[in-house]
Amino acid sequence: MSTPQYVRRFDRVTRALNELSLHAGGLPIAALAEQLGTDAQTLRAELRAYFRADVDPAYSPNAIRQTTIRFHDADGVDVEPAEAEFVSASPRPTEEVGADYVTVGELARIYRAGQDLLAVEPANTGLEGALNALTATVLSGLGAGRSTWLADLAASVGDALRSRHRMELTYARAWQPGVRTHVVEPYRLVKTRRGWELDAGFVTGDAFDGRVGTFLLSGVRSATILAARFEHPADVDALIAANRRTTAVDLVTPQDSRWVVDRFSESVEVLGADEDMIRMRAHLLPPVDRRLGLLLLVAGPDTWVNTPTTLRDAGTDLARDLLAHYAG
């Protein structure tokens, strides 16, 4: 079935407005028409028809078109549409037709979100095709490759989550030395600034032992889905929330070290600032002493903790442990 003429016209006007939104000084009508696969006379008529389609003020006196279109010459002087060589539109002309210009940054964020979803839905061929189309066109050069091992791992965890099967994980711990093997019940898989994270319950013997932990998938060395199945504890959401409960730490840091606090915190509140220093409240996940210690070491000696006072030496303690470890 052929595309109706009015659909082609609407599509052409929308694409013309998108293109004009990128050129504040307007474009030659002939060049724009050639780009859209039509002639200057047709495009001029379609633009004029669209912008004449306002609601009669007698019926809706408050209906004021926010977008204006101008037909003008090369010097920007308005002329009759039939004689104009140039056309321009402002401001943001495509908002009202539902086709507002999307920046490359916004498309990149959409792409990353799509890749995250594809990691847990590897069989979603429609989504994969859409992402490939993005990288082949407006995001050309971004790269369509994805981490195969991490995508496979996320997909396996997703399968265990949906089917409620226990897993055996060999895990390199982030805050303590050594690799451990755990049998866990996977409860929730989330994407954070640190990457994919699994909230799971520890199994001792044949039963959930009441403890919930968080595993970075980047730290998982191997994962096996077991035959044993499980049911979620009645208070699973409360257990996860308790495991992810943050501690508020008030500290002062130089302005150029502010990024360090943002990097190691789940959230940050600014309590006060001047040109040189900034006072912040950082909300930190466990282990708070280790996480804060690393924050203080990276931020440097001009960063200090106000409260709680018991954590003021976190940076010194971590530095001492690191020196003892590497000296040994």
C-alpha cells in the first residue's frame, strides 16, 4: 500500500523544520528542497500551508502560534514567499509537531539505556536492530560493540531472577582481599554508577541465612545457575534497603576536589561554599570507613571530616593499612 500524499507532506515539513532548527540564519529554499527530495516550489507551498493552518481567533483567542517562519533574501530582509530565496524558522520549530530536535547527547543516553536493557534481554532482536540503526546513522563512530562476557553474565543472572533459581558465585570482593564462593538467592539486578549490581541473599546449608549482600557483576569470576529454587522472603525489600542504607558524613574539601566526593557517594548535599572550599554532606554505603578512607586519600590532605568524629581518621587508617600491606 502506497504512503498517502498528506503523510509524505507532513513528514517533509517536519524534516524541513528539524533542519531549519539547526540554522539560525535560515537556508536556501532550493538547497533545502533538494535535501528533502522535492522541488523549491512544492516545499514553499507546503511550508506556507502548514503555517497558515492556525485556529481562527474567533474560536480560540488564546491559541497563539509559538513558532514563526520567515521567507527572506540572502541579507535577511523579508520578501514575499513567492520571491524568497531563503527560509528560516524560530524558536524550536518542531516542538508543536511532536518532532523536536533531539541532541546527540540525548541519543547517546538512549543508546546506553538500550544497551543496558539488551544485556538482560539478549534475545530482543527488535531492540538490537534499533541500536544498530542508531550507531549506523546519527551515532556513527560510537561503536556498537558490547562486553560479551558481561552481557552473558547479566543475562544468566536475569534468567535466575525470573526463574527463581539459586546461583553459585565466585566473587572477588571489592573492599576486602581474596576471592570467595557463595551460594546466593538473586533478588534484584540494578544498574548504578558502579555498573551492574546484584542484591542477593546468602545461603548457608540449604536455607537463606537472613543476610543480604550486594555483588558487582564486574567482580564475579564465575556464575552457575543451580537446580535448587527459592522463594523471596516476605521482607525482601526491607532487607535490601537495610543493606543499602547510607551513612551521612559532613566534610570540607577544596572546590577542585568536589568531584571526588561525588564519585564515592550515593548522593551529596551542598551545605555551604566559598571560592576555595565547599562543605558537603556525603551519603556513603558500607563499608563506610573504607569508602570514606579512599575518598580522603584521593581528595588529598586539604579535605577533612567534621562529623561523625569517629570517622575523622578514616583516611589515615586506610593509608596505614596500605603501607603495611605493600611494605610486607
